[in-house]
Amino acid sequence: MSGTRGRLLLSAAIAAAGVLHAGPAFTSRSATLRRVFGVRDRLDDPTAIALTFDDGPHPQGTPAVLEALARDGALATFFLVGEQVERHPGLVREIAAAGHGIGVHCNRHRNLLALTPAQAREDLAAAEHAIGSALGVGPVLYRPPYGIFTGASLAYARRRAWSTVLWSRDPKDFDGRTTAAAIVATMTRDLRGSEIALLHDCDRYGSPGCWRRTVAALPGILDAARAAGVAAVRVEPGR
């Protein structure tokens, strides 16, 4: 009996550990989980939208996005990959100097469910160090690859007092089958304030040249935002 009870307790402990590890992975699909884990997919400001760019910095894509935003006087937020930051630290400083927000994406672009909790913590620590070394200050925002959190990544973010951010609109600009016109159409259909949009300024983890379609789509997106009476702003911590 004691052996059976021990096996049952072990099985229950393993199951509980699995839930703690993988449960947050469904946050992107569940408004309830987003509330539980304190993950935002929208702004509180109905007069603003947030354009966010994942996967950079990229030596061609990031400057092109920065130029397009500057022409419109728009602000955005960049969720950076540590290994890319180490390759292009000057671009990180350019992003910050232009007034844009900066957050952690990862150090290497991997699904966190494929990592152990210790590996996830090591990845985030490396990304945090890379960004801090490039900027002189640490990040305050966090979004994981593919929008997949784990218990370890959320716990790390909480310890660092990072705001955790997903998105409310995704034109899948990383997909080689899409076009600039399709990105604009998805981004501007029933556009309203409070939206957080997921975009990419780097093609290292998406289809080759995907950032070119994103850059081509930005004027149409920003024109539509202006027509809707909403401003493109940074994601601010806690907002």
C-alpha cells in the first residue's frame, strides 16, 4: 500500500510540475489565463495603438523600420533577441535614441517548452545581459518567442519586475506567402485604439526578406491609424 501511495504521490507531483511548467503556454489563447498571469495584449489607452517589432535588431530591417516610423513621427516597441543584440549593439542604441521602447524577446529564438526551466532562466539572463550591456540600462518589458510563456519564464519576469506583453493583432508578416497589401489589410480592418500589433523587423527566424514587406506596409498602417484618430505609441510598463 505504501508503495502504491508513493507512486501515486510521485505521479501527482510530476503532473503538478508539468502544469506549472507548461500551463502558461496557453496564455496567448486564453483571456482568463492572461488575467491570471498578468499578461497584457492591449493598451489601456483607447486613443493609441502600439506597433511592436520582434526578432531584431537586423542590419537592414531595423534601420528601414526606424526610418519609416521617423517619417510619420510614430513610436514603437522592439522586443530584441540577445544573439542579435550582440551582433548589432549600435542598432540597439539607435532604437533607444529615437525614443522607442525596448524589451526582451529571448537570447536564442526557441520555443520555451523545448527548454528546461533552468535553460529558460539562462536564456533570459543572457538576453538581459546583452541588452543591458548595449544600452547601459536593463529592459522592462518581456515577450517570449511564439508568445509561449512557461512557469520559469514568467517567474523570472516577475522577479525582474518586467511587464509581460503579447498582442491583439497579428498580420503574420513573417510568412513568405503574405504581401505588404495583405499586412495592411489585416492591420487596418476595424482598427481601433488599445490594439497591440505584432510585427517583425528581422528575417533571421522568418521567411527571407519578410521585413521588406513589413516596411512597405508601414505607411498604409500609419495612415489608417491617423484616420482612425489613434496615435502609434510605445508600450509602457504597467500600461
